[in-house]
Amino acid sequence: MPVAPDPNRSYTVVFAPEFETPEPTSYSSVPVSDPNGEFEILGPDLRGIPTGRYRVTLNSMAPDPSQRWQALVKRLKTAGPVSVEVKDETPIMVEVPDAKAR
């Protein structure tokens, strides 16, 4: 199910590498305001991010996130780390596992 932002708010999706990098780094999406939850991570050179495995987190841009948003963040924490494999420029789906399934 897509994660739409709260009305009049946005969030960012953060990808933190699960592999060795020369310097500690993470990559953030532009603020997500799309009702379908679609986002793009441009990377430092505006050509995307390096291939590899990443841990994914969400950051609300709202000082007072809604109860729906707070429940999603709690679900992410309860379900455990969410990670994805970036292989090329093919769009990927970030799925949040059901906390009960773990």
C-alpha cells in the first residue's frame, strides 16, 4: 500500500548503505508529497545512488505528525529494519513488513 503524506505535509525517504563506503553517508529523497508515495533519490551527482543494499527509514517533515503517521513509524520500528537492494535504475518497491509476521 502506498504511503501518502499527511495533508499539507511531506516526508523524506532515507537510504543508508549497508556496505562499506569511504565516508559515512546516507541519501535522502526529495520531500515526498505524491499521494501514491512515489519518490526519487537523485544522489550527490543527480544520477541516482550507487548499487548495493540499503537500510530504509522515513522522516516526517511535520513538527506534529498525525496519529496515522505515528502508527506507521511505530510499525517500522516494531517490524525491524527494512532494507532494499538497488541494482540499477529500475524503480524499486520499498515494502514495510507486517510487525506480526516477524
